[in-house]
Amino acid sequence: MTADVRGAGASFPTARRGASVDTVWPLLLIVLVAPLALPYGLILSIGGGPVRLAFPAYVLGCAALVLAWRKENYPAFVLAVFAFAPFLRRVADYRSGFLLTNPILVAPYIALLPTLPSLLRQVMGHGRGSVWPFQIMLACFVYAGFLTAFQSPSASNMFEATRWLLPLAFGTYFIGQSSEIDVVRRQVIRAILIILPILVFYGIYQYVVAPAWEVDWMLNIGSISRAFGNPEPFKIRVYSMMNSPYSVALWAAMGIILLSGEGLLGLVEAGAALSLLALTLVRTAWGGLAIGLLVLFIRGAPSRKLLLVLGAGVFGIIGMALLESQLVPNDVTALVISRFETLSRLDSDYSANDRESVYDTFFSQLSDSPSGKGFGVTLSTASIAEKRNAGALDSGFLEVYLTFGVVVGTAYFVSLAAMIAEAFRASRQLRGQLAGFFAAVCCSVVVLPLGPGQSGEVGVLAWCAFGILVATAYARRGKAAP
């Protein structure tokens, strides 16, 4: 079996247990489409009620099947569930009535349960590499769990704990698979090559058409606001098949970074994903992408740098041609340009002004509870902010301190910094190879002041990039040892 860690055009193992190269893509397509196609068909035929209840068990069964059948496809399956489950939730609600707490949204985290043993092995010192950062981070989660249990023990708040814990466990899963990480990494890239175009095409459709089930969902959750735009064609802030514009924007940004060096197909998809990123109007993700691409250019191999320069030039020319040809509606162009202009005129930016009230709410709550409030603080802060006519807390940095408190929150950031340092050392060891994974990690970190980067659906992709990069370095280090 060959193994190569080079960037674009690298020679990766493409099959196991006798499977031919031609069967890899069809098998992967089945793994990725199953979480969406079968439940969607059942929703249309028998309604959303039974599917909502059965979907978590279905996903767990599929995860167990993939792990037993071809475990190199398991991470790709997880990414597909996170990308598609929110869409199934909205269609099911449209068919059978809205549920604020929906079992379908629990399913992606159910799919991550098999990764918990990997986290435990890492914490107990039975894994590879550093141990203490994972121990400290897990201790932070346990501390916040106790706070939640004693101060606000609701099901939704306890569920928030899984949104922090399980994405981290997903990252350690890759470290445990370092002996076969080349195969796993290749399948993850292939999965992104399949998932990202689906998010792009549906996001554009969502923006142009404003489907009935999307409008119904927006009305039910009461988010006809700056977060989602207006429920009309060409006025929605695109969230595609995911939960929010922020989530899909960060997935698009990290997807662009990861695919930008994966040959011609990856470059084309990265260019197409720029349209999705633009329609989310999430400037935080725009900044994260800019920093990620800068890191990729600095750390990447010379061939990747050349590809980035050529890609920027080609897509810049295409973008200018589209604007000149007026194929893009004028309203769309004006809206995107206005969002860019606010970056240099923050005094006229309503969301920046809105955040001042959010930060006032945060500091008042932190002064009342310097030891932390536990998981689910975004919900409690949102209710207080609503009374003050302010927006919800949308800073990952502030959310950490409000969740864990001043002392434990600082410990969380110390452990996170140690893990980023580990990723940096892995990137240096690989000498520019897989620089896109380190750039994706950097993208997820630099957005922290204005949004979450390591929890929930965004955290799943961020920890995936971290785990693959570190595991590949461990694998190469082991093979280089005498």
C-alpha cells in the first residue's frame, strides 16, 4: 500500500480489501447520500413525525455499519450528517409541524459517539503526542457540566455539553487512526468535494426561490431579522442545508482552503464556493478565509502558492466579467459591496453597533457569575439581550468565559493554544505538505472574537482538520524512526 503526504496531485491509497479504484467513489457516494436520501424519501411518503423520532437511531446504525464495513469512510459520513441533517429537520417540520427541540438535530452528535473512546485513550496517555492539553480541556468541560447540572439543569443546556465535547473527540479519533491516516484523509477530501457543491447549489436555489419549507422554518423560529434576512427571494441570508449563515459560511471558508490545492476540480469548487460565502453576508468568515489563505500561501509548497496566485487571478477576472455582464442581479451586487464597505466604516455598521449592547450584557453577567454559568449561556444571554433590544451573544471568545468562568476559561484557552502549537509543529514537520489543514485550523481560531470556532458543526470541521494534520505528522514521524 502506498502512502504519500504531498499536496495536489499526491498519490494516495485509493482502496482497501480488494476494492478497485473505480468502486471507491460510488461507495463513498452511498455513504454520503444515505443520511439524506432515504430519510427524505420517507418524510415525503409517511410524514416527518415518525422520521424525526427514528432518525437518531438510524444514524447510529449507519455509523456502526460504516465503521464495521469500511471505517475509512466514517469521518466522511459524519461530515455528511452534519451538513444535511438541518435540512431534513426543516422539511420534516414543514410536513408534520414545527418542533423547537427536534430529535433530528441530535443525530449528528449521536454519530460522533463512537469517537469518545479515542478521547478517553488520549486523556489517559494511551494515544499519540501531547496529553495534558486534552486533559485540561476535558476538565474544563466536566467543570462546566457540573455548573450546568446545579444551576440550569435543562435538557437543552446539557445537550450543549455534547456540542463542545464530541467535536474534540472527533479530532482525537484521527490521531488514533494515524497508521491509516493517508486513506482517511483522502476520503475526507473526497467527501468535501461532494458535499460542498451540494451546499453551493442548494444555497443559490434557497436565495433565488425562498422555498416554502425554509420560509415556514424562519417564521416558526422567529428569526426574521438580521441573522437570516427576510423570507423572500433575493433577500435571504443564505444558510443552505445547515443551521445558520455563520455555520455554512465557516464550512465554505474552510472548504475553500482545503480544496484550493486539490487539483483543477478542487480549485473550481473552491471558486464556486466563494458565491455561497458571499451570499451568507458573514464578514467574520470572510476575514477567516483571508487569514487562512494567507497562512496557506506562507506555509504551502511552491506549487500550491503558484496555484493560489493563478486561482485568485482567474476568479478575479471571472468575477469582474460577471459584474460587467450584469448576470448577477444589481441588488445582490449592491448588498455584498455594502457589507464590504462597512469593514472600513464601523460607525455606520448596525451589527457592530448592536454588539456593543451584547458586550454590555456579557460583562454584566460575567460580573454576576465570575466562576461561570455552565453550558447554554448563549440562550440565557439572548433572553436578557432581547429585553434590552440587543442581539444574541455571537462571540466564541466571550462565550468561553461566560461558560467556564474567568479562571477555567483561561485554562481552556491555554489548552487550545497548546493544541494549535502542536498543529504548527506538525505543519513544520511536513514542510508545507497539507498546509491547507493548518490554514483551516487557523481560520477556525481567528474567528473566535466574533463567533464560535471549536464547538458545534463548525467545530466538527475544525477539529477534523486538526486531527488529520497531527495524525499525519505522527505517522510520518513513526515511519522515520529507526
